[in-house]
Amino acid sequence: MASHEKFPSRAKPKEELVPVHDTELSVAYLGVELPKATDSENAPKKEQYADYINDRFSLELQKKIATSWKQGDPILIESGTSIGKTTTVKKMCADLGWEVHYVNLNGATDVEDFMGRYIPNHERKSPDDPEYVFSDGKITSGLRQEEGKKKVILLDEYNSAAPNILIRLHEVLDALERNSEVVLAEDASEKIQVNKDATKVIGLMNPPGRGYLQREPLDPAQIRRWVYVKEASELPDESLTHATRALFHLEDKTEKVEDSVYLFANEAALTPEQFKEIPGIETILTKYLEFHKGAKELLASRRIAKDQPQRFLFDDREEPKRVRDFISAFYRGDINATTQEALRYYYANKLLEPEDKEALEELIRTVEYVPPQNTKRRTLDDIEQFGQEGAPETWDKVAEFEDKLAAKISDLEKELGVPSSEARDGLELSLADAERILGKESVLGAKDVEQVFGIKLDRAPAIPFSQEELQRAKELGQQLILQVDTMLHKASGLMSREKSVPLTLESLKQKFTKSHDDKKVFYEQDWYKDEDFFKKEKPRVGWRLTSRDLLPESTSKSYLEQTDVLVEHLQKQVFKGTKLPKQYEDAIAEFKRKRAESGTDSEWKRGSQMLADLAITKLARELPVEAMYRFILNDQAHKDKPLPSTYTWTASRTSGGSLVFVGNFDAEGTRVDGNEPRYSHSLLGVSFSRS
């Protein structure tokens, strides 16, 4: 069984990843590994590509090509003439020792030039020798299987081929897909067995029209046979700059890219039984079908790809099969990330314009499985089922009961001389008030602190929130948590006593080794043992309102994009219908001023520092120690584990500049990790927190 790796499998790599990793037996392009041929005599020579620059664009192009070759899919790339398509293919073949069988289809009309023909046998020496022998064409020689060899048929200027040529090429593609035979002669006297593991096919073409002569749009039904990739007509400015500087020895020939763009495969494809065991696969499949229909609707209504002259389809047969095969090959424990990567590869890569890609990306992000956060709670499916089984009458009774209860409370308040709820607005709320509004399970106060951390408070600080704020907090799923910055801890040794120590991640890790259910509290990792956020940071003392779960829409987003979510949450949810407090107004204004300064990829550490220093970050995010404090308090006092499978991105940085995230409080313990601001993951979001 393929292991379900724990997220984040690549958040802190054990060793530096190499964009083009060349070993004795294989080459990996941004993680996608292809085997080298054992017989490379006729392959391109590597020295011919000594000046090839692995800028970001070229690296991602190689990854796309490598993915299709690994999956056994023919790939058709459309772009301008100057981005290096042909050179990239030949350079990869030089890396791998694979043969290139190059065919230029411009103006070609004779199928036999490519597929072969019978010619006189010039070596005939006796009547028993055949009078004619079959002479391979350029494509046929690429299809013939030879031990130790791998071959690439490169079809250049694909959309300038004559119709009769395209028809024969379709027959070749169909045979490769089935690993069957290709008939070479019209009388079927010559056939060849083909295999897509031994032969790869790649088509290259320029956009129809737009200054390219004799390029006609292909029938979309023809495009469906290919993994169609639409690239720009010119190199992006950043890649052009890097490539030019590298040629002049001012940059490395291989540009460094973030770990999140790498794609790694399983050792073996998943079996049907293993597919069924993937957590959330039923949900993912349902949402994928909804996505597929939505993507087709966007395309049919011309809301995407309206300016692309080459039309294409999101095919009902081919796309699901390819997505299945992609998941089978690349699933390594995160079904959300793997599925979304497949959709970007097979759907979004067909689009050129950024706004079109973003429109599709919005749909892609909906294809997500969210594990249940608390098994004690009813699931939405349970509630919906309950609602379908005669619930309206039941809900009416509940509402009627709530109204009667509210009236009883009001009468009791008058009888006892207690100010009404409305009259108490603006007055200091008691712990009992907070528990009445939020529910006892959502208030972690002085008694809980004493029980868990051993600190007895003579007088708990006043609750700084109004009744309206607590009511809003209840609607938003927030907890009211009293934070302290010291705790009692017994040092090692039989005769030692408990004493007050600073409450840090380090002291928490020393004190709490087992959760309420006798599982681990901290995951076994120590990379952060010398970090300030581990040794020195303490919780901010006082009451805080903190989201128990991640904010909706905060996953699969960079740190900057998460901050946008926090700002919108403050404006439209937390302070809905009221004026923002000045400190939040000022913090949001600062964020908007500095948003553009978050840094380029090469300046990510500066951007990380800027984001961590923002007032909005300090006001609305937890520190790592505060997140762990919350986890432990819930676990020990309420026997409840927040974020059992997800992570919250906090306000702290590592010494290396990464922004710290905490979560996945499962049987193996909570994990602490970090990454650069542009990193994103389907299980990484943010929990809102404020004082």
C-alpha cells in the first residue's frame, strides 16, 4: 500500500532539491523522474546544449513535457517561435540518452515519406529473395522497438500538415494508446507493434493566424487526442532577464525555484483497492465532476479562451481518465493537492490569459476534501439527512422552545432586579455571562488554566468584549481563551518540586508529552530547538477570541493572500454593521500601503519580514506558542483536539526567514514547520485571533 505521507511532506526538505537532478539511471525535472536509455548511441549529444539555460519558464516547460512522457500521453505544445520548444525537447533527450526522430510537417503531402514504402530490393541475389522490401519512414523508425532504446517522435509545425497526414498520425496515436499495431502499408502486408513506454510523441505548433502563414486551426476533436498545452508567444520578462544574465555568467544557469512547484511520483501506481482507501476520495470525485461541468460551461460560453484562435474541448472521456492516471501516479498522501495539480495540468494549461487561468483556478480550489474537525459534532450530511426526515416540525419546536426560554430569562431578570441584556451592553461581562452566550465548551477560563497549567489567578482579568461581540463570536465559531505566560513545571529529578516557569513552546514540550487519550502532544522533530519562537516567545496575557477552525477560503493561499482573507473577515464578519476600531483601520491601511512590498521570489526573506512586522499580522494571527497553548488547553480541559489534520499559519518567523505554521494535532502529535510567504497548501490556512 502506498503510504499516506503526513503534510507537509515538502515544507522543510531534508536536503536541497535540485531542479534538474541528473543521476546515473535517471533525470528528474522539478521532481518528475524519467529513466535514461541504456543504449544512447543515436541520441543528441549533451555538449550541443552547453548554453541551455534552465530559467523558470524552461524548467516548468520541461516538467510539463516530462509529466506527459511519464504518463505515456502525447503532448501538443502551441506557442510562438522564440520560446525554445524544439531546443528544450532535444536537450531533454540529450539528458536522457533518448533518440529524437524529427519530422517537419510543413507542406508535407506524401504519407509514405513518414510511414515508409516498399522499394526495390537492391540486395536481391536469388529468386527466393523478395523483389521489394519495406523502407521505414521517419515516423516508422521512431515507432520500432529496439532493446535499450527510447525514442521521441517530434512532430514540428503540426498544424500545417495536410489532412491526409493528420489522419495517419491519428491512427498512430490510437495504436500507441492501446499498445497495439500500426499498419504501415495499404494492403496491411506490413505492420509494426508499438509501445508508449518505448516511444513518446510530442507535437509543436505556432498559433493559427496572427502572422504565422499556412497554420489553420485544428478541429477540437483532433486536439482531444493530445495533452494540449498553450504557452505564451514570447518568454516572460523574468525568464529572459535570468537567461541573459546567466549567458553572461552573472547568474547560475539553473534558476532556483520554490519547493512547492516540485512534483514527485509514487514508486508504483495505485491499485484500484488503494484508490478506494484514499481519505475523502468520494468527496473529491463528486466535486471533480462538478468542476468538469463548470469548466465546460465556462468554455462553451466563451468566458474563457475567447481570444484563443485554436479551439479545444474539455473532453468527457479523456480528461477524467487522465486525471485518474495522474492521481494514481503522483498521489503521496494529499488528495487535495494531487487532484488540484492534475486539474491545473490537464485543464488550466490549455489557457493562455492570466485572467482565464484565475477564473478556472477558482473552480479548481473547490475540488477539496475537508476532514471532519470534531467527530463529536454532527456532520453536514447528518444535519441534511435529519432535515429530510420530517425535521421541519422538529426545528419549529426548537425555535418555539428558544423563544419561550428567552422570555423566561427576561422575566427572571426583572424579578431578581438584574439588568436586561440590552441594559448590560457596555458593562463588564462575567465569566457566567460569557459561558451563557458562547456555551461552556467555547470558554477556557481561569479554572481551566489552573487545571492544565497549575497557575491559580487571584483575580482573572476583565473580559474586554461586549455582549454583542461575544454573540458575533459565537456565530463565527470562536472560542474565548484566557492566556497566561507562566505555568508550574516540575524539573527532572525525584526530589524536585513544581515551580513557576515562563510558558514557552520549549517548556510546553517538556511538560506535556501525552494528550488526554494517551497520544503524543508534540510530533518528534527538533529542527526548531534553537529558534527564538521556540525558546523565548510567550503568549500575550489576557483574553482572546480565536477561531476554533481555519477561516473559510484561507487554505491553498499564500501568506499575503491569507492576510487579504483576514482583512475581509474583519471588515465583513467580525465588525459587520459596526465601525472598525481605529487600531484595525490603521492596521488595514498600513497593509494596503505595503502590500506591493511583500517582495519578489528572490527577495522572499525581505517580504517575510515585512509581513511578520505588519500590525494586522500581530493583531489577527496567533503566535506559535499561542496556537499550541490553545491546542493543549482544549485537549486537557475539554478532551478535544483542534486542527487534527490542518495547519494555521502564525505571526512568527524562523531565523532563516520562513513563516511558522502549527497544526495536525493527531495521534503522532502536533507538527511545527515553516515556509516562505508564497507557499500554499490545501491543508494550510489561518485561524483568526484577536484581543
